[in-house]
Amino acid sequence: MTDSTTLTHIWAAILAFAVFMYVVMDGFDLGIGVLFPVFGVGKERDTAMNSIAPVWDGNETWLVLGGGGLLAAFPLAYAVIMSALYAPLIAMLLALVFRGVAFEFRWRDPAHRAGWDIAFTGGSFVAAFTQGIMLGALLQGVTVQGRAYGGGWWDWLTPFSLLTGASVVVGYCLLGACWLNWKTEGGTQQHARRLMRILAPLTLAAILAVSLATPFLGNEYFERWFSMPRVLFTAQVPLVIVILTWRFARSLRRNYELAPFVLTLAVFGLSFVGLGISMFPYLVPNSITLQMAAAPASSQAFMLVGAAVLVPLILAYTAWSYWVFRGKVAHEGYH
Amino acid sequence: MFHDADALLLARIQFGFTVSFHFIFPAFTIGLASFLAVLEGLWLKTGKPVYLDLYKYWLKIFAVTFAMGVVSGIVMAYQFGTNWAVFSDRAGPVIGPLMAYEVLTAFFLEAGFLGVMLFGMKKVGKGLHFFATLMVAIGTMISAFWILSVNSWMQTPAGYAFNTEGQFVPADGWLPIIFNPSFPYRLVHTVIAAYLTTALVVGAVGAWHLLRDSAQEHSRKMFSMAMWMAALVAPVQVLVGDLHGLNTLEHQPAKVMAMEGHFQSHSGGAPLILFGIPDDETQRMSHVLEIPRLSSLILKHDLDAPLAGLDTIAPENRPSVEVVFWSFRVMVGLGILMFMLGAWSLLARVAGKLYDWRGLKRFAVLMGPSGFVAVLAGWITTEVGRQPFTVYGLMRTAESASPLAAPAVGASLVAFVIVYFAVFGMGTWYLLRLMSRPPQPHEPQPANVPAHAAGITPAPALAGQKEKGHV
């Protein structure tokens, strides 16, 4: 029994890692997509897109691992969550269709490039916004009846889920701007820096708003954060975010290139830890725990053998692929 | 669990629509990735520029197709849960790990090396670039392996037990699940189909350009390669298809009865029904054109063998003959035409007229899209033939669905149809435009190769100032 509990926790950790990888990696892709119209037609946009064209597909694969892994390790949670988040999920999938094909189509069809740029931005925005909405909808809890979703079709739509939706859009935009600050130079980089100055305070405000609202959603969140002695541990999270913010402001003043991106990733990481504190040990707040949703130990063990070998391998060749495309990106391809 | 028949039907239509649309792209990219690996390998081996030109030509087409495959594939990773929540919950412990392995072993491999394959020709050495191409090609194969194992398990479930929650769980290890009875046949049949599909497209594009200029070196090369593939692989596919059919007869006899249009049992030799109008309502076949005893010969390898019909199957367990009978005939009919194309090309080759016979070239152009149609028809045959079950004989489609309201599924179905036809319609148009231009000597790179300034190059300060206007 303890073995299967450990196994379940390991799989929860692997899936959390996959979702986090997705959020930060596709986060900057989507953020660049949302910011796209702000950049000038021509050089600036071409540079912005070229900086992510070789990696977006790999980044998005973490989303497939998140979905596929949830089905495999926690099938009950997969079944309930996918039904509960039906509308925003379908919207996200369709948005990702537009965003994904725009990478290829915009070069194939110069006559309609403006149209595909709109598809790229619209797709990125809707994908980011619906991801945030789904996060909020899950946090606020879904109705479960027996082994199925028992709520209505618009349950996900609340002021809180709209707040988390907007927060994720803002956060992704900051990641995107930081990425461009690192990977581009000249006008595009200057442009990205100006955006970072606006987006960083907005992101901080969004994190603050979501953090303040969450404990009052019920679902025992308040106790998980503020009961003694837990609070001694949980209080470190906002503390570290304050420190990171200070470093971020400094790195921005000194025109550092990589540091703001890394610091933003760290802030995302801490926000993610915060989510973990709120949720654990539930996968669906108040109704389905990790244990309840867990696939049998034989299923989880079979996958763990593969994951233990393959995830490090994947990280290695993904890192290699980023390394191949290291350095600054220029605007002109061989168009 | 759920009794809204409209929502169930809409959920089925939606899933059928998204999965069929998705299937078109991998059916092409599986073969194309291997073709690209062969082209790059031949270029490295011989140093002949024609192979590199062809590589770059087809790489552009691959990139567009692959992007469409990726975005339509992500939809599939979530459609299981959105539309088939109960199925996901119950079958998840068995099929989930196989799909997770597909992500871990195939999707990451393809995606991780695709960037280098598309954009890295000038960034890494030739050998490393070839390695990236190989990894992408191998990734498509591994992907086919896992997803067809899942699909086969749903057709011929094996190695499972039930736990107290009613979930399918592995009974004795994973090998009986992965290598379930229909898997080897389905895998070989499908991968060969993907190769044929690609060969037919490549052959059609080559033939199209040869019709204008029969001396064009690149078009000759790809036409010749594609015709070799068709000539060698189409007969193999006929053989493999026959074996797959016999395997289906053993494990899913009702599906074969529907394919054959055998509503009634035959105590003596059963006829092969070439054409007829099946009617599911009356369970009768009208306007029949048949060859006596041939069905018994094909299925039992004996002219007089008795064959059971759908009248031996409980009415609630019968698949729709109206769909399966026709989809099977479309697939087989196209398969015969592919076989003829391959044979004709061999004849032309022996006569030394491979690039000269206009009829052959015209036929090859016509056959260009036939692989896609055949693949989809075969897919419909096997999936509709599995009905009314999701897990054959064990779990009904009606009890697999999510607790969805019809308006929600209906609205999202409309959205999928509009978006898919618009987006993938445009994508297909771009593909056709790329193919309509003949490959050139010194074929340019894919148009969107990001050129990377070296890290030490100082920022182009002037460019930065010009950009100011856009802020």
C-alpha cells in the first residue's frame, strides 16, 4: 500500500513537472504570439517568430504529455476534469490549431500574411486565456457525481476564473518579452524591454490578486496556507517572490539579457509551488484525491520504468536543440 | 450512465471527424519522413545534388503537413476525455500507459529533432543533420507502433482483468496487452498504407511535371522512386490485407460479415458479393452482383466451406453493413488500382519508356490522392466494424460517452467542422501550390529558415533606429 502511495506521489510530481514545463516553455511562445501586433510588420515580427519557430513544437509536446499522462496515471481525474472544462478546453484546442499552423502558413502565403498574423495572435491569446480560465475553474472546484462530472456547462465561468485567465495572459506576455530581450537585438530588443517594464508590475499585481482571492474560495485553502505550523513554510513563498522581484527590477535597470527571463521563470515556479500547496493532496478540490484517481500500481509502475529513462533523455536532446539555435536571432531568413 | 441519444451521436460524429481529419496527416508524414531520410542518405552516399534538391523540395511540404498533423493530434489527446469520459476512466489504466509511451518515445523525439531537421542545415554538420532526419522518421514509426497497439487492443482486447471500480486493469504483464491478437497485422497493414500513400503523392507530383517536361531530371528521379515503391509494395499490401482479414475473421467475425455483406448464413460455399445495396433496416441485400463460392475460397481457402452471416449475431451487436460494406469496397477497389499502377510502371520500365508513356503519367496523377481515400476507407471499415462497442465485446459505445449535453457537443462539432475545413483547406491549398512548382537545381531552403546572427556580431544599430517608428 505504501509502495503504491509513493508511486502515486511520484506520478503526481512527474505530471506537475510536465505541466510546469509546458507553462514556461509554451508560455513564452504564446506570450510572443499575444504581443505580436505590438511589433512592427516586417523585421520585428519576423525576428520574433524566428526566435521560436524551431522550438514551439517541442514545447507544445509537454501539453500532450500532461493530457496523456493524466489519462494514464489518474484516469478518473482525466475523465472528470476534461468533461468539466469542456468549453474552455475545446476553445483552447481550436486556438492552438490557428496558432500552430500560422508558423508555417504565414511564410507560404505573403498575400495573406496579415491574416495569418491575426490567427497567430488570436490563437495565442485564446489559448493563454482559456488555460488560465481552466486553472481557475479547477481551483474553485467542480461538481462530481459518482465517477463523473455532475455540474453544468457554464460552471467554469466565474469572476475568479476570468481573473486567472487574464493573469495567465499577462504572465505569458512577460515571459515572451523576456525571451525576446534575450534572443534578439536592436529594435526588437529595445521594444521588448519597454514591454517588460509595463508587464512586470502587471504580472506581480495578477499574482497578488489571485493569491489573495484563492484562500477565500473555500476548499480548505485557507487552512492549507495559514494554519500553524504550515504557515512557517508557506510564508516563504511570497517572501521569495519579493526577493525575486527586487532582483528583476535591478536586472532590468542594468539591461541584463538572460537574467530577467530566468527570474521570471523562478517567479512562475514559485507560483506553481503555491498552487501545489493549495491543491495537495487533491486533484479535483474537495472531491478526488490523488489516491482515489490513481491508476493501479501495475500501470503506474510500467510507465515509471519508461519515464525514468526517457524524461532525462528528452531533456537532454531538447537542451541540445536549444543549444543548436543558441545566440541572437536575425530577422531575415531565406525568404 | 448516460442516455441522451442525440449527444451520443453528436459525440461520435465529432470524434470520427477529428480523428479522420487527423489521420490524413500522419498517413502522409510517416511515409514522407522515411522518404526524406532515404533522400538525405542517398545524397550523403552519392553526393549527387539531385537528392539534396529533392530533399529540400519535399522538406517544405513535410513541414506544412507536419504542422497540421501536430495541431490536429493535440486535439486527439484531449478528445478521449471530452467525449469519452467513461471510457477514459475505465480503459485508462490499460490504454493510458501505451499512449503515455507514445508521447515519451515518439512525440518528443519527432518534435525535438524537427527543429534541427527544418532549420538546422547550416547550423550542424551533415552527419548530425542526417541523424536528426532519421530520428524524426523513426519517431513517426514509434508513434504508429503505440497508437495502433491501443487501437488494436480496443478491437481485440487481451491481457486484462477488472478491478472493483469496473476498470480494465492489466492481468499478467504488458506484453499480452501491447501485442494483442490483431496488432501485428494492423501495424504492418497501416504502415505499408502510409508508405503507399506517400509514394502515390510523390509519383503524382513527378508525373505532373513530367507531363510538361519529360526530361526534367528531378521529376524523373522522384517518379522512378515512387513507381518502384508502388510496384513492390502494392502486391505486398494485398497479401498483408488478406492476412489481416483472416485475423479479423477469427476475432471479429461480425465485422467481416458486414464487409462481405453477408446478412444470411451460407451452409455451402458462400458467394463473393461484388456489388449490392445493403439495407440495415431489413437486414437484406438487394441488386446483388456476386461470384458463387468465392467468399468461402478467400476467407476459408475452401470453395465449399460454410460461412456464418449476421443472422448468427444478436441484433444489438451488429455493426452497420451500409457503411462497412461500401467503405471496404472503396479501399479494396483503390488497392487494385494501385496494384495496376505499379504493374504498368514495371512494364514501362522494362520497355524503357517509364518517362514517355503519357497514359501512365496521367494515371499516376489521377492516383495521387487515392492513398488518402483508401486509408480513410480502411479506417472507417475497421472502426465502424467494431461498433456497437468501444472495447470489442466488452464495453459499448453508448456506455462510454461523457455526460455531455447535446447543445454543447453540437456547438463544438460545428466549431471543429468550420475551423478544420477552413484551416486545413488552406493548408492543402498551400501544399498543392508547393507541389505545382517543379523541383529546381539548387532548390532553396524552406522559406522560413531563421537566420541566426552569430552571437558575437554587434547589434545592427541602424536597424534598431529604423524600427523606432513601430513602437
